[in-house]
Amino acid sequence: MDLGKRGQKNMNLVATFREKIPGAMSRETDGAELPAKTSEPTTWAQKLTLGVSAVALAAMNGALWWQEGLSRPLMLSALASAACLGLGYALIRSNERKSEAQTRAADNQQRFDMAFAGARCGIWDWDITENRVYWSKAMFDMLGRRQPATRMTPAEIKALTHPEDVEAIDEIIAAPEKASRSYDTSFRLQHEDGSWIWVHAKGQVWSGPRNTGDRVIGLTIDISEQRNAEASAQLATDRLSDAIDSIGEAFVLFDKDDTLLACNDKFQEFLQIDAERATSGTTRAALFEDTGVADAWPSDPDAAAKEIRLPSGRWLQISTRSTADGGHVSVGTDISAIKAQEEALTSHQDQLQSTVTDLEMSKSKLQDQAGQLVELAEKYAAEKSRAEAANRSKSEFLANMSHELRTPLNAIIGFSQMMETQLFGPLGAPKYDEYATDIKASGEHLLDVINDILDMSKIEAGRLTLELEQLDIADAVRDALRLVAGRADIAQVRLNNETGDQPPVLADKRAVKQVLLNLLSNAVKFTETGGEVKITAEVSDGWLRVAVADTGIGIPAAHLSKLGKPFEQVESQHSKKHKGTGLGLALSRSLVEMHEGALTIESEEGVGTRVSFTLPLAATH
């Protein structure tokens, strides 16, 4: 082929290339066309095509210059080499860009996991088709566990769930079947250390593209601290509620909108309100409806204590105080017994006033007597005021003494008993053992005295009530003998029980035991060493007579009338060794008389004493 033909053929090849790649050449230089300015390539395919085109044109341009010395196969080889170089460069750049993208994705994933771990939350992704669940690393971190290589199954998740909360997992599994196609639930998962972690899970069913199946995707947050705080708050609330219910006063608490927050059983009992109405959220008007005291019950926290009378006849003294949130709390104390005493005094006063009025009308005839009666009325009024003041002081004193004396006495008795038994080791000198024994005995004696005084005060005020039941006297006697057996052994006094089998009586078990214990204790106390105390029982005319007889020092006949009165004691050389309040017999007499029975004392000095009392027999059917 000559030079003209070769040149023509090369020009045909360039024309063909121009048709294949439109716009690749725009001008000629020395018989060869160069790449034209085009828009910036947007894809790697365009960049690769443009690079290969440039190399091919350069090779063709060289071929036009040196076509006389080059053959056609050599030119094709040069074109292939240039194309390979372009492809290699493109692959290298592609791998570099892929590596940079993977590094950025790994960094983003790490930051994402750190954020979720700090927020104590994780991701769920349940593939319904494969029945496999993906847990993010933060989920396993919450449970102190290592993330496994494979995804978990619902059965494996249930194995980590608290047995009482397995239904929550079933709720998540059933999410695709719900109309909302979502779930929102809380449950417990087991930590690696064996403890339970409360979590709140919430998510949605997501349908994948191209019919790849549904997926349940959601977020799980650690709410253990919140649950623990709620449990602690509920425990504190329950304890406060129990404490309020245990007090003897009526208690009711309203918020600033006069809505009920809490009330105790005494409040419901006094006002005769059923439990369904006395629930939190009830308005004040609805709560006091039909109680008869809706208008009388105070609501002003700044007002003084108020006394109201309930429809049942009971009197309450209401004290109202405001709370920090703008509400108010009321406490009602039962003062029915005090009111009854006041009414009795008022009635007596009215009677006296009537007598004075009658005497004044006849003063012309009985001037001297009228003057004396007027003076008597004035004295009565003064004595009445002093009596009322004394009665109030006594009530306050007894109320305070119950707590202020019993509590420290119990501590003294308890600590002295610990020292006496040397619970924490020997005390040292033997004298300390004697002191501990004396402290314990004195404390127990003082506690008995206080209990007797309080019981006597309750009886006098009419506040002591009996719980009558059918009682086997033999059981009560055995209990009392067991309590005084220790004292009898120390005093070397014999105890003989000759009550035998007797029909049951209608009596208060605690009161009867207290009477027996008082009589047996006195008998043992005033019986010399080697003496005997005997207890017997017999039925007579519907009554059971129980007698406690001793072979003690006896009581002079002149002093028998003093016995059975509060704080009265018979002085003797033996009694001086055994101090007491003189309330034992008085308390026993009062308890027996509350059973409509009678207590009698028979004694002979130097021979012994016999104290007996009667109790009504229980009715037989």
C-alpha cells in the first residue's frame, strides 16, 4: 500500500472514530484532530471513556505522523495498551474511593453506637421471613453481655425475659397482625450478673422493597432507674398509708381544688362513709354528701379547732392545717366521753340552779337557809371549776404519761434484762449484777403501777369496755397461776388449784385474768415462807364464785373498810417490805362490778385472808 492510500485509510479511521464519539474532536492540528472542550464528566464511565478516547487519539495522531514506519498491528497494540492503562487507573481510583467510604461508614457507626450506649438504648430489627432478630451492640451492653456472631431467635430472647413478662415479647411478635402494625410495651431482661433490667420497647412494622418481606424495627430504652424510683415511691406511700390507718383519730387530706387525696378507716367509720366513695379523686361535696356534716366540717386552715356533733351522736374535735401545695389536712379526735362528762356537769348545775331559784322564792320564810344555800352554790361553782381544771389536767397527764413513761420504762427494763443475762459478756464486779436485777425489778414494778393507774382512770371515765365471751374459768386460773409461779417459788409459798371443772361464765377473758393475777399476787406477797395459797370455785344461783385464800398475816378488822378503795393500803410491818399503790384490789373490784358481780374480803389477823368474787354463768341452750 502506497503512502497516499495509507493516509486516506487513516483519515477514514479518524472519521469513523469521530462518528463513534460525537464532539470528541473540534479542531485540527497538523492534520490531526484534538479533543474538544466538553462539560465535566459526571460518572466514572464517562471519565473512563474520555480517557481512553484521548489516548486513542494521541496514538492515532502519532500514527499519522509516523505511518510510513508503522504497520497496522503495531498501531492496534498501542491502542489496547492505552486502554488498559486507563482502565487500571480507573480501578485504582475506585478502590481508593470505596476504602474512604468504608472508613467514614465505620466512624459513623462507632459514633452511632457510642451515642446509643450513652443513652442506654438499643435497636431491634426482627426479620419476619427468617424469624431472626438483630440486636445492636448497645442492647447487649445494657445487659452486660457480648454480642454474638449470629442473630438471635425469638425463643432466645424469651429465655432472657422475666417469666412474668413473656407476654410482652409475644406482643412484639404479634405486631404485624395488629391494625396499627406497631408495639409499645415494657418488660424485664436478665443482666449477665443475674439481676433484672426494666426496658421500654416501641417500634413499627416496616415493609421492605421488592417484596422482601416485613420487618419489625424499634427502639428499646433502659427504664430501670425510673421503675426503681416508682417502686420506692410506692413503698413509701404504702407505709404512710399504713401509719395513717393505724392512728385512732379521723384523718382526711384534700388538695387545693378540694379533691380527696387520702383518708383513713377511722374517718370512714366516724362519718359512716363506704370505701367506694372514699377513694382518691372524689370531690369534697360528693364525699360529705348524706353525712350530715358537710357544712359543719371545717375547711379553713387558719381557723381554730372546731367541735362538731355527728348524726350518730359522737363528738369530734377537728383541727385543720394547710399543706405546702395549697391543700389542707384535717384530724378529728373523738371527745364523746369528755362531752358526756360536760353534759352531766351542766345537768347538775341546772338542777342546783333550780334549787337555788326555789329557795330564793321562799327566802322570806327561810332567809337563813337561803343565805347558806347561796353560799353553797358559790362554793360549788368554784369547786366545779377546780374539778373541771383538775379533770382536764388529769386527762392530759394520763395521755402524756402513757407514752412518756412507758417508752423509757420499756427501754430500762430491756437494757437491765440484757445486763442481768450478760448478753454481751460479764459486767465485771458482782455488785453490778445485783444492780441490774434491782433496776429490772424496779422498772417492772413502776410499769405495773402505771398500767394500774391508766386502767383505773379508764374505768372511772367509762372508756373501758368489756369483750364478753364464754370463758372456762379453769383456763384463766391456769394462766394466772403460771404467771405467779415464779414469785411463789422465790417466796417458798405453795400454790393449790382446787377449782375443778366448772360451767363456762360470760366474761371478758383479759379482765378476769387481771383480777385473778392481782388477788394471787397479793396472796403470795403477804404470805410468809412455808405458807399456802389456795384457789377454789363453786356455782350458786346462776353465779360462779371464785375465792383466793392464803395463810398470810391477815388484816385487822378495823382496816377492812379501807381495802378496795384506790390508793388505800393497810400499814403493817410486812406491808412495808412490799411497796404498792393500793390499786390492785380497787381495780379488781371495779372490773368485777363491770361484770355485775361482787368482790368480798374476809380476813383474820395472823390467820389469813380470803378474797372472793362472782361472775355470771353463760346462758345454756
